[in-house]
Amino acid sequence: MSEQEHPFAQYVRILGKGRHGSRALTPEESFEAMRLIMADEVEPIQLGAFLMLMRVKEETGPEVAAFVRAIRESLQIPADAPKVDLDWSSYAGKKRQLPWYLLSALLLSQNGVRIFMHGASGHTAGRIYTKNILPEMGIPVAASLDEAAKQMAENNFAYLDLENLSPKLHQIIEMRPLLGLRSPVHTIARELNPFAADYVIQGIFHPGYRDIHLEAGKDLGEPHMAVIKGEGGEIERNPDIACLVRMLHNGEFSEEEWPPMFNKRHIRGDELKIEDLLGVWRGEKEDEYGAASVAGTTAIALYLMGRADNRESAEKMAWEMWNNRNGEELLVASG
């Protein structure tokens, strides 16, 4: 008598039938596969096979959307959480430039934009991550969704690491050194938007993931989303090069190329010192590249949120915010 097949085996089989026999999962199959994963009803060998087969095939927008729906059902969102304006993912880490994107997020929060930032840390050697940087800047890292909600209510900003947002997804991302490759979870986690912000901004490194994020956002019914090829894969505009901004507004896709902010390339420093980042914020140091990166990234968010009608006015508004920032504080109590 043969042993009964494991319920998850069918999803591995769909992906692993070979060049002509395999196919993408349907939304229903994707949802159930992720539900089983989140419920710890999958054997480790099955999970590894599933992740790597999905990696070889490459996840689709509809698959990602269905995965996200299943994961959202496992999240305990506080009933009294404040309305979040902008969902900001931070999963790549930095190794070539300072994390200027953090100053963009904090600048927006000073100007009344409530931001929930989430990310992962430590999965790739040689990079610095938001979770490790914020404490050096004197900004607390939330330890739970409840704590994140409280911080956003007080300061318009909170960061929650995936380890506390979704321990199961964190466990999967931590498998990268074991598997040797990133898994689809890096894409899926970026789409979580757990507080249902109306505006979602995404940074990618590989251009092919633009379409995946936008298609997933549309399937999930996200009202507004912007995707850029960010510096190092983070949501950070490189002011030295052109930036293609692809957007989703109420089910309609659009794109616009923003030109370089300089007619020269800047030489990057040898070391990434958070003191330099703080020095620029306080006005104690000058960094032409860094200030432009902050303003340029802020401008994209303002444009996405409809606070400016075009690139020029968005950049002008962002520079005004930068020049009028409270350089003495990074977080300012929301009014």
C-alpha cells in the first residue's frame, strides 16, 4: 500500500514538470500553497524545492498577489492603527552609497506623510540594513505591529523588521545562504502593505521586476504605486542617472523618465559612515550627491501621492522641504 501524497506535493509537481510540462500556479493554487507554508504544514525539503523551482521559473504578478493575500490573513493588524499614507519597503540593503532613502522618508514624515517602512536584514553579506542603521541614528525600531502603529501615531514614521512582521517569511529569507539564491519572498514581502496605505512605493534592482510589482499591485487592488530602479535596489533615486518612474493609478499603468539631476557623475567615498549621513541632515556637512538623492527620492513620492502635478513642481517642493527641514531632529511629533 503506497503512502498518501502530501497535500503540498502537488504544488511542487506543477512547477517541476520540466520545460514543457510545468506552468505558473493559478491564483487559487498560489493562495493555498502559501497558506500551507504560513501554517507550517510543509516539510523543509518541500519548501526548498518549491522556492527554487519558483525562482527558476520566476514569480508572476498574479502569483505574488495571491501569495500576499494568504500572508495578510496571518497578520494581526492593530484595530486602532492610524491611517498610513505611504508603504515603504526596504529589503535590499546598501553597499555602494549611504542610505539616503532614510532621510527622504524622514523628511516626508516631518511634512505630514505617515510612513510605514518594513524590511529584512542580514540576508546578504557586505550590506548595511535599515534595522541596523536606525538605532545608530537614534531612531527606535518597532518590535511589533502594535508598537509600529503607536510610533506612527506619534511621529508619522515606523520601521518594523520582517522578523517581527512575519516570522515565517523572515525564516524563509534567512535560507538564502543555505540555498545560494534569493527566493520569491524578497518580492512577496515588498508587496505586503499590511496597514493598507493608499500609496505604495517600490525600489527594485533588476528591471524585470518592475512589471511583476505593478501587476501584483493591480491584482491586489492597490490604488496607487510607483516602482523605480533604485540605487542598490532600495527606494532611492540616483541623481547622476536617468530614472524611469513606472506607476499604477486606479488600475491604469503609466511611465515617465526623469532625467539626471547632474551632468556629471559623482565619485563615491570608500566608507559608509552614518555620521556623514547625520552631518548632512544637520547641515554640518555638504554632500551634493546625497542632498540631491534625498530631494529626488522625496519628489517621486510627492508626485506619486498627487501633491505635485509634474516632475518639476515635485522637485521644487522636495527641495523646499529639504531646505526648511528641522535639522535638529530626525523625528518630529505629528500634529
